[in-house]
Amino acid sequence: MVFDPVHYLPLIERKINALDQAAPLAEWDLPPEFATLRRLMEARMIKVGRREYVQVLRLLETFDIDDLHAAIRQALCLGAVGFDAVKHLVLC
């Protein structure tokens, strides 16, 4: 059975502690910058950082992964680690 991870993100956003246990996300092969962003967000904001990371992933509901990946790379280079920064960069 194949799961679409994006489909489960709204639920995970509400139950943020399920982020690491969610089966649909376990096999999700994201570029390494996504993990770097998550690590930095969680280090800075702990639970709020986890929630913001899921909000970043939810941008995949609107944008394709290549555009989001580019925005995350740019945000990391700028040191702008947060949902608002990534959203702004993906929109530009």
C-alpha cells in the first residue's frame, strides 16, 4: 500500500507528537535540507518548531517539491529558519 504523506500532514499538525511515529512519513525520502531545517527549528523552538516544520511541509499542498526545496536551501543560507521565511521565499 502506498501512502501520500501530504494527505496526512493536517492531522499530524494537530497531533504534533505523532510526527516521528507516522507511518506515511517514515518512507518519505526528502532532500537532506528538509532534515536540517527541522533540526534547526526544533533546536530553536522545540514543540513550536516541530509544528512550524509541519507547516513548511504543508506548503507541498500548493507548491511542488523542487520549489519548496529551493526555498528551504535559500532560507538556510540566509539563516532565516522559520515557516514565514520559507513561505515568503517559495512565493518569490
